[in-house]
Amino acid sequence: MGKCRKCDAQVEKPNYYLCRACYLEDREELRKNIHGNICTRCHEESEIHNKYMWMCDECTNLLQSRAAFKHKLKRVGLSEDRYFEMLDDQGWVCAICGGELVGRLAHLDHDHATGKARGVLCQKCNLMLGNARDNIEILNKAINYLTKGYLK
């Protein structure tokens, strides 16, 4: 046991000479002196919420969504080039409704049984297939329901 050199609290490992609270405070101060309010990714002055990577919210979200996108491609065995090739083949529109695919609205659809990619869909069509549990029988029943018309 030893004492923290800043607040005299007891520390288990005397070779560190700082309690956890003082260590975190020192680390935060050091980062502020090094980075200030400058994002390490875009180098813009901004309020920093991600203290671990010292990035603004916009860069943090971009990095997280990019990582999620790459993980999804890897999970279905698709390269980025093949994904964009699929979009080109589809004319950058949803494979079901034909709506324009832009940014985060594009969803890579895959067969849950085989894990293979089927196409790129808009969010609504992707949710429709997911809610029908990719079951053709349920989708046919929905078509029949819609074509019969309303109750009189």
C-alpha cells in the first residue's frame, strides 16, 4: 500500500503513486493540453464527447457506421467492390420498390438461412421482408389481402 501523490488516498500499487480518480484527471488534462477541442480525425474545432479517441460526434458516428458496414459485408462474404457493383447493376434503386437508394437508407439484404447476399433494398422494403420473416407464404397472403380490397 502507498499514498496517492495528489490526494493522499491509499493506493494498492505504490509504484503508480496515483489513485484511479487522480490518474483519470491527469490523463484528461494531458489530452486537453495536447488536443484542445480539435478532433483528431477531421481536425475541426468542436466539442469533444468521445474522450477515448478524442473525436467530435460526427466523426465518431461516421467511424462506427463505417465499421458496422464493413462487418456486415464480411458476415455475408461480400467485398466492398462487389457491393457497389450490385448497386450499379440495380441502377442505385431498391431491388423491390425501385426507390432511389441514398446514404444510410441502403440496406444489404441477405438470406438468413444461407447468409448469402441477395440485393440492396431501401429501409422499408428490408423491414417488410424482415417482418414477414422472409416467408413467401406470408408475403403471398399479404398480396391476397391487399388485392381483395376493404371490408364493406
